[in-house]
Amino acid sequence: MKEFVLIFRMDELPEVKLSPEELTSTMEVWENWMDKIIADNTLVNRGNRLGSEAKTVKKRNVVINGPYTETREIVGGYIIIRAKDIDEAVEIVKDCPAIIDGRLSAEIRNIYTGDN
């Protein structure tokens, strides 16, 4: 089995605030999907949702404030899963409720081990 990082992206920051009931319902659906990949022994690392505080250090130690929400996509978080290959990882991601309802997209990247 190989490991893949799923980098979740939003096309834009949501403008609509969810009610407590909507937030609970949304989180329940997400957690059901996470519970499934945990039970399948697919999840390697729960990862984290990323916050809004960020800086980027570039060459010559130039520091830039970020993230830039005016850019096309915003990275929202990541998890690490295991799958036999990238095609299986894609199939796992297709079941993610935030992908199904169109709120997020996911970039799938293999984790380099030296032999891949």
C-alpha cells in the first residue's frame, strides 16, 4: 500500500454562515465519511483543517503575509490515506461528501518514499 495526501481546496471562501443545525448536519456527514475510511483502515493521519493565519518565506528571507483569499483556490486542510495506487485513492475521494456536494475539490498526491 502507498500513502497519499489529500489536499482539500475551496474555489472561494464561503460567504454564507451556516446555522448551528446546518453546521452539525454538515459535520455529521463528514464524520461519517471519516469513520468509514477509519474502519476500512484507509486513514493514515487525520490531518488538520488549516486556519487563516499564514506567512510565506521566499528566497532572500522575504516574508509575505498570506494566505491570499483573492486567489482562485484556498487550501482548507488535508488528510493522509493509504491505497494500493492513485486510482484507488481517487475512488476513495469520490465518496467524500464535500466533493459530492461541490464545496471542495481534492488534490491527491503520493507521498514520496524514495522508490516511487
